[in-house]
Amino acid sequence: MPGGVRTDAGIAGYGYTGTHAHLPTDRLIAACIGETYGPLLLGEDPREVRAL
């Protein structure tokens, strides 16, 4: 399930959860990632992949 990502500098990209979003559990996993990890990544340097 792709998810759009945009930095504060306007750089855009996509990330994938590894699910195909066909089952309710797949959508639950995607929502959990977006709601749990998304806020933790805000303000971080996207070039520092190992730190993320």
C-alpha cells in the first residue's frame, strides 16, 4: 500500500508497507504505521536513512 511523503523542502516520494491492502488487517497495519511512526519522523532529515 503506497503512501505519499513530502518534506518541508517540497521533495516528494513514496513508501510501501509491504501489504496489498486487500484485507482489513492489511489496512490496519498501514494505519498503524502512519499513525505511530509518521509523527516520529516529522522534522527528521530524510537523508539520514540509518538514523531513521
